[in-house]
Amino acid sequence: MTINCKGTLINLSSPKVMGILNLTPDSFYDGGQHKDEKSILNHTEKMLTEGATFIDIGAYSSRPNADHVSEAEELKRILPIVELVLKSFPETLISIDTFRSEVAKQSIEAGAALINDISAGKLDDNMLKTVADLHVPYIMMHMRGTPQTMQQQTNYNNLVKDIIFYFSERLMAAKELGIIDLIIDPGFGFAKTLEQNFQLLNTLELLNILEKPLLVGVSRKSMIYKTLNNTAKEALNGTSVLNTIALQKNASILRVHDVKEAMETIKLIESLNA
């Protein structure tokens, strides 16, 4: 199972790590930490050195009830950082965390390699066509509503069946437009209750029926720290535990704040399965 990133084939049969670079002041864990060029480059270098295959750059916080950010502000935040990172680390495969087609287009033109869309094209009617025209890999996530409304939309007939139906429809729409490299993200924490997050993780292998690489993003999320009655800053151990379970259920990409620990988790799981 491979994806083509800027002419390089990335083999996802061996799990990869996507390191998170948040440019938002209000992200739930690391909001406001990376405010200047030095801190951004230091954090990027650390993640790359520790083994990240992808660096995921986001400038719009998608945590529940996050403030709305205009398209102009998102572009203002994200484009200079794409250019900054690639100037210092030219081989970096940058993923752009956005649901806006214009942000996707300008970021890819600036040198980014793939698009990570929390809405699977549902928040911008031009997104799928734009990604198809750009010929880049596309990560589509399951979510209902918007980051501002999603936690009021957690009623499902059957959680996993509904998610599979959602992806079946979105994958078909993407394929019809010619998008080749598609990755699915079940969207832990997005339009799901605490109990639903664990139900989803427990049955994650059922998504293999879609025959697409699976990205899992549980890093330091509330499903961990609310269950353990601690904080996002104290949720690294819990993150590693849930990432281990995700890998055992065929996750191809771990999207994380802590690259070293995720790489260690992958190495141990691969040794177990050798």
C-alpha cells in the first residue's frame, strides 16, 4: 500500500508517523507554543530527527467550540511556515490540515505534499475537485457538522456502520474526480462521545473493509485524559497505549504530538509481529 508524495512513493505497509505542528493559539494541547520561526524550526527538526515521515501543519483549531478563523487569516498563518520549513528542510513531506480548497491549493503550490481534511470535502464544495487537479494524496476524516457544532451531532443508528457508509460515499466521490491516493481517518473526538471513541477504537479493524490506509489521531485527546482524570499534558502514556491498540488493528499512520514515543510503539509492534 503506497502513496505518491511529490514523486516519492511512501510505503504504508510499514506504519508511519505524522508529527503535528500547530500554528493556532487555541489548540487543545500545544496552542501558542510555536509562535516564532526559531521555535517552529526547532520543533520541526526534532520531529524529523525522531523519525516523522510527515509534518502536519494546521492553522485552524478543530477542537470542540474552537473560534472561527477566516480564510485570509488561515492563509496568513500557514503559507509563510510552509515556505520556512521547506527552506530549512527541503525534503520534508508537509501535510496541510485544512478543509478549505483555496488554502489547500496555495499550500500545495508553496511546496506542501498532501492534504488532510477534517470534513472529507463536506465543508467546501470545491475541495475534492481541487485535490484532484493538484494530484496529491488526500486524507479524509469522518466528522458531522463543524468544529463548532459537532459535539451536538453524536446520535448514530450504528456508529461503525454509519462511518463505513460515510466513507464509502466520500471515497466514491473522490475516485470519480480522479483522486488516486486516499487515506481515511475515523475522526476520534469529532462528533463522538467518550464512549463512542472507545467503541470505535475497539472495532477499528472493521474499517479494513474499505481497503484504504488508515490514519489514527488520538494523541493527547480528551478520550484519554478525561478517562484517566488528568490533563492533556499528562496524557502521553495513555496516547502510547491507544496507539498500540490502533497499530494492532492495522493503522497505517499515527498522527501525534510526540514522535519519538510513537516510533518506539511502531518498532515494538513490528518486532512482536516479525
